[in-house]
Amino acid sequence: VVVGSGGGVGTRLTARRLDEVIKQATERWNSRLIQGQDEDDEDFESRMHAFRIAHTDFDFDDEDDLGDWKCNVDIVDDGVAQLFGRSVRGKKEFPDAAVNLRVAVAAARWAKDPLCELAYTWSAASDAGVFGTEMLFLNVHPLQRLLPKPLLLREYERVLCDVAAEVGVDVNGACTYDHMHGLLSFVPGLGPRKANNLKQNVSRIGGVVSSRKSILARRLLGPVVYNNAVAFLRVRATDQLQDQMLHPLDDSRCHPDVYQRNRWAVKIAVDALELGDNAAQDDEYAISAIRDVMQNSREEVERLFHATKAEWEGVYGPTFNVGTWDPKVTVPAESWRDKVEELDIEAFADMIEQNGAGKWLEQLTMVKWEFRLPYEDPRKPMEPPSGERLFKLLTGESDATLCPGKEVTGKVVKNGDFGSQVKLEGDVPGFIPLRNLADDHVESAEDIVSVGTVVTALITQVKMDHMCVDLTLKKEDFRKKSSEWERPASLPPLDDRFDRAAALKIDEEKDREREKRLDALRLTIGGTRIRDGDGGADGSGGGRRSGKVTRRACAHPAFRNAAHEKLDRELRDAGDIMAGEALIRPSNKSCDSLAIHWMVRPGCIKVVEVLEEDKDTDASIGNRLIIKKEVYESIDELLGRYIAPMNDRVAEVQHHRKFLDKLEDEVDDKLQAMKKASPAGVFYFICWSESYPGYVSLRFVVNRTPRHHTIGISPDGFVWGPKTYNSMDRLMNDFKKNPAGPGARPPSRPPPSSSSAGGTVSSSLTGTGGRTEEGSSRQSRWGARSAAAPPSRWGGALPPPPAGPPPTFAAPPGQPPVFGYGRPPPPSSAPPGYSR
């Protein structure tokens, strides 16, 4: 039984409860055939009768069925499983299942084969057509955000290719199950297209491959691709192949050239068993000989393992680690006693080279080791996490983020005889002993803090084995320098060129800032001055609201108690690596709102207001965070459900075929040049809006004047007017049908206008922010509004009339002239000629 780590610290309690249930079930099953002490003969016979009815396939004479049942409860990392549960591929594979159920399925798959799940995660493409973007959400290393995303994805792909080549891919399993099919893309010689083609061909022949030879015989792969990839494709026994004789080397690293085309592996097996050269001519006899040699080598490996284990435990006790035992390295050649060790492989390779067949010593050596360890998995067996690894898995913290001397914020959840229990950010349990609650002597924790009080404390010790952090509120501890606290041994030592003077200067600045905040707030608890957001001396401060904008007691890595300009400067100074990231600060508008500073792209920051509800104190973060009627329950959910989808939309815009990374004026110049070269065409591009950060400008030209529409970006898609589109292509399709925008009447083709010798009468649409024709007065970006003429359906004012007598249009008396889409209706008579 595996339990995902997504539940945080509560996962440990869940695993313990499940372990108790499993122990009871195990004890009950193992004693199913034994009569209990308080069970009479009649009850025992009744129970056995019910058991026989429930388990009709149970064989009382089979030792396997009579054996004991063993089961463990382990905690596994469900980071990949969480991605699957909330992804499009998860909804496609299990459309009717809840998110938690999909996560549970992926967690079980991860425990069985992590490589399959990682390859499955890579196989999902983004809206921009880039594979592997889901893997960018995995926390592999704390510094991974400093790498460019394309470089990170390329390294992920290389690692997956290397591991797939090391462990091989079951071709039947990959072609049968969708979640295993992604592995075929990483087989050397294949790729996404060839892997998909192989799966279709296998389905065409019945869904199963009986041998490597049949892959080429049935033309499932071409000769060149087959030669490159076949050694990494494994043909393993399945229910459909139980009646067929499988070649044992089809499930090994040996290339078919070694045991089918040249039959040198068969020669080694026959010579090892001393069967004579004639035995190698018959295929069934040759396969039987290879199986016998592999069985002999497997028994020898087992004998060496038990001998090495007994020797180790005789000296060091029961501390033998199976994962560190490598017979290729730790066992000397003279200790091997299997039949293939009696052969001189080097002499055989020399003989082959003398006959002009080339150098094959490396391949023949591989044959010997594949006889002993066919497709040995170089990965270590899965071990349940414990200690530091379990602490980091459940809390997301490490020695670098939680260490002695670090300030943390939490809420007091319980007061006891020995101190106060505190829940820190991320539900990390903390404990403040009585001696650390104040500088003076403390009789009871209730005298210092009350349940529900938000406190800011210092870490004194991180007990990873106990899943707890010891804290202190003593003022003398707050006055310590960072260098005075003990540095965790797991962290790398400070560099020789580390600027200690600069570090001390930073500490002094922090101390001054802390003292200023403490003096300003004047909050004293039992003689220890606590930072803002803490309760008062009577312990009731956790429930009072002052209604003023205050600093927040939040330890989230994306939160800053800083001003607007400081956050913008931090994002811009970090450069391109912060593109797509977001920082959060208290809003200046009210005490119940936050401000998100989202870097849309390098140099462009959009600020989004967040309304807080259900707040405990002015210094706490609201339990309900609201953006445009959408409710989020935490900052992590806010970043995951609001910022992350909009980053995907930004990536879709940047990879769109009509996107130009240029200024609006440069795009307009390009449109005019294209229109001049091809007057009959209608041209359009998208670029970033200069007036509104985080918006897209759809710029186009119908006649001669460039116009534009402003497109918004939201987690649900692209917003154009009242409509929201889930992809830019669908928005473009609607734009082509009706360039005026959603809700406007589609254009109808007017009759051709009349012309005279004096010139040609023409009119053009003026979009929002459109530009006037040459020679006319320049309007503002929004267009000048006039009381005499209503705005056009494009949002701006109509162009001014040209010089000279204007054309006459039929209109009701007392009403302004009514324009159709794009151009005036045809006049009753030919208008006089004029020029612009």
C-alpha cells in the first residue's frame, strides 16, 4: 500500500493508521485456518464454510495459498501523480473519476515504474506544441528556476533517453497500455513519430509481438530503424504468449546479430554445456541450451549473493545492503563457478577476428553477463523514505530553508504543561518550550500566548526524525547574529571568498529594521517583544481587527512585506529568469486585499488585486482569496490555478504563427508595407500591448489604416469583448469571420462606389486606437468623441470629413447619417470629386 506525500505532515498519520489496519488484516489472514482460543468447533466450522464460499479458487493443498501474506505501507512522492490527476491526459484516460482517484492511480503506477510515469508526463504537449512542459512544475532542484526552460527540457529529455536505454522497454506493454507508450519515444533510434507508427503496426497484427525477429519479418519497423532500436526493445512473457516458446535472449541487451544472424551466443551456450557443434543447428535445441546455461548462471549468482551476505554479516552484523551489491564489481573472477566462466571468451573473439568478421569481444562479453544477469536493472530498489528525506518530502523544507536562526511565523494551536505547540507555514509542527517563551521565568504557557495567537519566532533546532521544529521567543535569541547560530552539516561549507563583512552588515540592517518595527508596534508579551501580527498580553489579540493596512505574518517564499516599487525592482533586477513568476505583497488599498506582481515577460509586470475574506487578524492571510468571483484557499492554489494557466497562455501567444515580438508602431509599418505590396489582401498580426501590461494587441489592416483590438489573458483563455476563447486559433477564426469584434453585425459587401474624373471616393474603418489617414488631424489613441456623431462600432470616432463639399447621404430628418459596416451607403448620385 502506497500513500502519496501530497497530504503533507498528515500523510504520516494516515500511513500509521493504514499500517494498523494492515496488521490486523495480516494477522487475521495468516490465522485463517487456525481455531481461536475463544472460538468453539461450531463457530470455527461456520467460519471455514464462509471462507470456502468467499474464496472458491483457494487450494488447501497448494503451499503458496497456505503461505503467509505480507504487506507494507510506504509513503511515496506523488509530485508526478498530482500532475496527472489535474492534467488533460488524466481527464482523458479517466473522464468519470475524481481528481484524488486519478492521483491514487498515478501514485500506484509511480511506485511500480517511475520511469513510465515520467515518460508519460513528457508525452503531453502544451498548446504551443512543446513536449515535456508539465515536467517544469516538478521541484527537482532549488536552483532549477535559474535555468532557461528550453535548456532544462533538453536535459530532461537526455536523461530519459539514457535511462530508457539502460533498462530497456517492454514492447508489448508499451503498445498495449497508454501510460507506458511514452517510453517508446525515448528508445534510441525511435522518436514520437516512429513510436506511434510502431504502436499502430502492432495493433494491426493483433496487439502482440512474439519475438524480435518478427518485428522485421512483419515490417513493423524498417531495416535501419530496426537495427538501431531492437537491442533496447524487450519481448517479455505475457498471457497472450504463454503457449509460445520465447527466445530467452529477446529479453536481454544482446543484439539479434549476436544470436540470430551470427549465432555466436548459441555457440557459447552449446560449448559451455559440451553438446557438440551439431546441437547449434536446431533452433529449439539451441534455445533449450541457452535456457540451461542461463539457469546455471542464475543459480551461481544466487549462491554468490548468499555467500557474500553471510560473510558480511559474520563480520559487521545484519547490516548488509542489497542495493550496493554488484556482482560485476564486488565478485572477483576466480569466485565464479558457472559453466560460461570455463570458456575463453577472448580466444573466441580472436578467432572471429582472424576469420575477417570484425572485433566482437565487447559483444561476446556482454553475452556472458546477459546469461548471468539478463537486462539487470542498474537502479537501486525502492526504499521507504525516512529521516531528512521524509521530512523534505512531507513539508517541502530542507536544511537550506529551515535552519537554526531563521525567523518563521505560525499560529499557536495548543498550550501544554511543557510549552506551546505551533503550526507553521505548510503545516509544519513547531514547539516552544516554557524556557523559550520569554526571557523571564514562565509558570504557564497561557501567561504568555493564547491559542490562536499568531507569533513570529526563531528556530533553535530542526528535528527531522520527529517531524518537529523547536522555536524560541526570547529576546536575547532575536539579538543573535546569523553567524552565531549553528550551521547544518548537510549544507556546503562557506566559500573561502565569502564576504563575511558584508554578511555582518546585512545582519545589522535586519536588526535595525526589526527594532524599528517592534518599537512602532509596541507589542510586548511577557517581557519578550514580538513582531507585528502577534497577539497582545491578554492573549486576545488574535481576534481583534484594527482595519489598518499592516504587514502580514506570512512565510511563503512568494510573499513580500514590501512596497510596490521594491517588488517591481526585485522582479526586473532578476532578469529573464523571473519571467512567468509572481510575487505577492499587502495591497495599499485596504487591509483586506493583496497585490500580485506578475512578470508577464521580461520587463513587463502586471499587478492584480486579490480580495481577502475570513481573516483571523490584520497580520494574517485570508482563508479565502478572491479574484473576479473565483475563490482560492491558499497562496499556492492562487499561483497554481491563476498564474500558471496564464503563463501557458503567454507561451501560446509567443509561439503563435502570427506573433511578432515588435513594438506596435513597427507592426503597423509592416502591415502597411504588406498592404501596399498586395492591396487586395487583408493582413493581421498579434503583438504585446504597450498601453496595457499583460494584454495582446491584435493589429490588422483592411483598407489603408492599421487598426487593432485589445485581447485580455485569463486563466480560462483569451478574452475578446464579452467572449472567452480557449485558444488563440479559435479567436483568430472568429476574427476572420467578423473583424469588428464579438457581438457586432457581420459585414455585408456594399455596391461599388462611383468615381469621377476628380478622384475616387473611399472610406476606411477606424478601430480602437486606429490612426487617421495622411493629411488629416491626428487623433488620440482612443479617438476623439463628438456630440454630433456617435462612435462607430469599432469604439473610436469616425474620421473627419475631407476638404470640399461632402457627399450627401440619405438620412431621416434631424438624425445624423447612419453608416454601414466600414463604408457609407452608396449615394443617390455621383459625389463630387475631392482629394485627401
